[in-house]
Amino acid sequence: MLNGLAGKTAVVTGGASGIGLALAEALGARGMNVAIADVEESAIGEAVGQLQSAGVRASGVLADVSDGDAVDRLAEEVIASYGAVHVLCNNAGVAAGGVTWELPEQVWRWVLDVDLWGVINGVRSFVPGFVEQGEGHVVNTASFAGLVASPGMAPYSAAKHAVIGLSASLREDLALAGGQVGVSVLCPSFTRTRMNESGRNWPARLGPPPATGLAPGHPQTRARFLDRMSDAISPELVAEQTVEAILADRFWVVPNPEVRDRYAALAEEVLAAIPDDPSDDTRRPR
């Protein structure tokens, strides 16, 4: 558990907009130095200026989290500037939509590279330093879609399920290591961000943007998406709850109250599939 935040340093990936920028602002308001990483260079400059205007010691780094070498360089640059890192928010993410079996391969690669490998790269680049210095906290942004899947979002849901599993295992590994490094997994549902415009950052390395898959394409999926956006919460609320979880060393951060019934229904479905009597083999395959 971190002994306060003031004067310490946070790194936020995907920090130039949306939940990432809100996290940077909330951590900066607690007296932290903040380094944001993003792939949108112009947005980085605007975000850093906004943070500095609020009195936050802030800087920005152009970095693609899907590139492990780039994340290593990010860690080296931030440590050279601030001396150490104490909070890592693996927040960068993209989303794609479409029917599972119709999505192009490059869409799957893009989403998994950013949403899953971006978290893996962040853990590999920063957590060894946390363990060595004996303190730190990792926040991995997953999604409620990593707990309860939605139609038309298979790559995103697959990545976010994996981030939750990775985060849980990371917490167990750190507990065995015996240090004071905490882990939180952030699982917001609909939030007022530009996630549905992720295609603006389509990487050139994957070739031309595909004709399908960068937005909810199926009419029913699109209608459901727009309907649920009416209940979207603010990034600032998500960020405040996340900072509270860091300070309390709490693992789960699920900021949308309206999802309670959906998760309860899933939990009941899973529990109903577990035999009450361990000796009952009637459900076992023959």
C-alpha cells in the first residue's frame, strides 16, 4: 500500500483523452507528478498543457503500447526525468465492432495488441522497478465487457477478460514476492469517451483500415450500443473511484452501478452449473 501520493510519480498510458486524461488529472490533483503516454501527438501537447495549467508537474511521451521496446523507452525516459515511478495506469485501449466470425484478422490483432499486449508490456517494463523499490501500484484498465460479454465486441471482450485474469495473477505473484506493490483492475461500463472512434488511431503497420470492424456495424448492435450510451458515466467519476481504490489498495474498481444486476445474473448462472454434491457424477461426460 502506497504511503500517500503527493510528490510521487504516475505514468498513464492512453493519457491524452478520456479515462486516461481523467486519471492524470485526479492523480495530479493529489500532488503526483504525471507522465502521460499516447499515440496522438497533438492530443498529448494539449493534455500536458491542461495539466500544467492546473499546477501539475506533467510531461508527455509519444508511445505505442503495443510495441514492447517503446514501453521500455517510456519507462527509461520517465525514470530519468522523475527518479522513480510509483503508480502505473495501463489504460490505453481501442475497440472494434462486428460479428465475431466476420471480423478481419487485422482487427483482432490491433485490439489484442493494444488492449492486452499493451498491459503486458507495461507490467514487464515497470513492475520490476516497483518490486525493487518496495512500493508501487498498478492499475490495469479492463472493462465490464471483461466480466459480462456483449454482442458485436468479441476482440475487445476477449482482451478485457484476459486483462482481468492477468491482473488477478499479477496480484497473486506480487503477494508471493512479499513486497508492498498493489494491483487494481478497472472495469467500467459505458463511459463518455471517444472509444467508439478508436479507428482514428488505426496503425499503418497493419495496412489500410478495413472496410468493416472499426465501429459497431450490425444495425442491432449499433442500436443497442447507442441505447446503452444514454446511461454512460463521466471519465472523472471513473478516475475518482480508481484513485480511491489505489489509496485503499483495493483490487476491483467497477464504477457503474447499473451493471450490478447483469453481473449477478451471470454469477447465478455459473453457480447453478456447479454441483452441490462433489460425489454427484451425473453431470460428468460419459
